[in-house]
Amino acid sequence: MTLHEQIEKEIMQWIKEFIVVPNEFYDGKFAPCPYAHAALLARAVDVAVWRSGDPRHFIREQASTMRDSAGIQTRVIVFPPRVQWSLGISDFVDTLNTELIPGDTFLNTGVAKTTNSLYPGSAGQPYFIVVVNSLAAVLRGAKSLQKTNYYDKWPAAHRRIVVDRRADLAERYKQSKDTRI
């Protein structure tokens, strides 16, 4: 098995063991992503592992091809930890969102907590990830979760950065009724 195949396998295992499992942060009531289990069962999730080249190009390519991949609603793009600190990567993702939102695609950056990157030189740090989602599905899910106590323990600043920001961007850049809340 190649390094990149190992990374893909490890990320899928992380999704199954961390993302879809009820978490103590939510008092065992919710998983970090309450909709991930159903997406896995529907085979609507895939993983794209960066090998080399410009990470920005890889993000753009993977986000664009996900839109054209039948049945895929979520793509996890995986990078070594150092990419997170690359000059301008967050700004690039924000700008790319303005282009992708009208096509019902949204990107979030993050860290695959509880993982240890297998990329050389990672020093035991977790993978940096960019998650590509169908925007309409995420907005529907967030709206549904707002009717529960899912967000109750979230710090206000985190909720603004994740939930409110996503809804604001969708409203600002949408071009079709499919991305409305």
C-alpha cells in the first residue's frame, strides 16, 4: 500500500471512529457531524489525498470535480499539517467559496483531530483538511440542528465563524434557489 493509500484509509477510519461517533462534548447525544453516518452509508463521501504541486490548484480541482461526481456530497481533501500555515491558504479558500457557492458547493478548512499525519516531516501533528460539501445539504442540516441543543455548548465566536458565516456567504453569493436556507 502506498503512502497516499494509507493516508486515505486513515482518514476514512477517522471519519468512522471520530466524526460519526457521539462525542462527549455533546454529552454523548450528537456526533461531531450528525449527518456523516448517513452520508457514509449512502457512499456520498470520498477522500482526495494531496501528493504534490500547488495545494491551491489541488483544492480548486477537487472541489470542481466533486460537483460533477455523481452521488458525492462530501469530499475530504487531505494535506500535511504545514499546508495549514501556507501563506494565503485561508484567503484562497474564502475567495474560492465566492466562486463555488452559486454552484451549490462550499469549502471549510479544518484539522483532522485525533490523527497523526503520515506525511514526512509532520512531527505527529494532525492532517490539515479542506472539506467540500453540497451547500444546500449543509444549510438544511444546520437549520435542523438549530432546533436542537447541538450548538448550545459552542462558543459564540466559533458559531459566528462556522454557522453564521456560512449562511451569510450563501445568502450573499447564491444564484439559485437551491442554496437558500
